[in-house]
Amino acid sequence: MSRAGRGLLVVGDTVTDVVARHAEPLAADTDTAARIAVLPGGAGANVACWAAHRGAPDVRLLSRVGADSADWHRAALAAAGVEPVLRVDREQPTAVVIALVDAAAERTLVTDSGAAFRLGPADWDEALLDGIGHVHLSGYLFFCEPGRELAALAGAAARARGLPVSVDPASAGFLRGLGVPRFLDLVAGTDLLLPNADEAALLSGTAEPAAAAAGLSGRCGTVVVTLGAGGALAATRGRVSARASAVPATAVDSTGAGDAFTGGLLAARLAGADLAEALAAGCRSGAEAVMAVGGRPAAP
């Protein structure tokens, strides 16, 4: 591995997704018909796959999976153009997320974090940064103690090499459990924070996305808020600095749309795009994602 480059290191979760698309509301105490698929997923892994799909060179993923499905996940990542650095857990199975997707393509997630919440400092290797130009930390790292320790270690190592670091807050529900003040302290000084509108409102205390982004940018270099059909906006140093419109798409499953946005944006930034261009690239990836089932790009 070279010591510097334009590659992307993602540190985060690899998950087995069970995506259940139901056209009718869930019926209590009986059956609800659904189309069900078992797919590779996970916020961190999805970001890595979308970045590679959008042309980012040398995309590397540090993640932890169970022995039950390690080979399957490793093969899927490699096929997507990602270098899988998977630590295999012999005690816990791979994380599983059940995504219940309704007729409007909106999803509700039921999560068993499994091996993902055991990813920690012992899994780190300084050589993972060789050839890397940007480090992305999945927000799920911050919701368990080993992950928080790893995030601090990886972030410090990246900054020591002058590499920018981004964080996706990942889950409004888990953020509430951790506590907003604690999360904000943990990500203070992050170069790029990527919440969706709900997460931005929770973290900032204001529901208006532009005001939320502007306020949060006082703690982080740049804050990008994704707005679904409203596109995306970015704030830097307390003011909105860029906006992008959503790309029209017929949505079938919103699972992983935010991860796709992040992967597309990071690939564009690594290629030299300015912030507005990177937002537009993220929106294109998000639109592509919602037109397919699951959180990954279609296989080449």
C-alpha cells in the first residue's frame, strides 16, 4: 500500500438485510403478504459500494461480521469493487436488519446489531490509511463503547495524516438513546457531518433544515442535510453554502438511499468536485438507489 492517495476508507457496519415490501398496511395477529429479499447491506458497507460504483478509487471497508456469513459478504463487497477488510467474529453472528417497506417505499427498520457492535480498537490497523484521501465513519460506531473507541482512534489517526473525516449520524432512534449532547461532543471537529432532515432537527433543536445545518456547522466544518424529494443543502461556517435539487425517480424502496447519497458525494469530492457538484452527485445516487430493492448498487 502507498502512504498517500485518493482512496476512501469507510469504517462501519456490514449487515444482512431482510427487505419485506408490503403493499397493504401490516395486519396485527395475522399474515400480511409481502415480497421478501435477503441482501447484503449495512450503512458503512453501502456507502463504500456506492462510492466505488461512482468511480472512487481504492475504496476500503473495515467492518466486523459473523462467521455465519463472512464469505458471502466478502464476495459481495469485492464484486462491488470494494476492498473488504472484514474482522470475523466467532461469537456473534453478522448484524441483521429487517426493513419493512410500505407502498410509499418508506421503510421501518428492526435491528439486531450482532457482530457490528463489537467492531472496536483491536480491529484497527494504521496501514488501513495508506493510499487513502478521505475517512468516513458510520454513525453506528458511536452507539456502542467499542465503536466509540474505534471512531476516536481512526479519527485521530486520519487527522494526524491531514485526512478529512466525515460522519453520518445514521439513526435518529439510536441518537436519542445515546443522547444528543454526547453525540455532538463525540463528533466535534468532524470535517463533514451528513444527517438527514430528522437527524438534523434532533441534533440542532430546530426543524428548519437550513437553520439546522447552519447551526450545526459551528461544530463541524461542513454540514450536509439530505431532504429526500427536496434534494440536499450544505452549510459551512454558519451559513448555507450550496443546494441541489432531487433527481426525479419512481421509488420502490428507500432502504439505503442516504448511504447512496453519501457514497456519491464522497466519490465526487475525491474526484475534485466542488460542494454544489458533490451534492448533485449525491442526489443522483440517491435517486438510483430508491428505484431498486436494497441498499446497494445493481451488480455490474
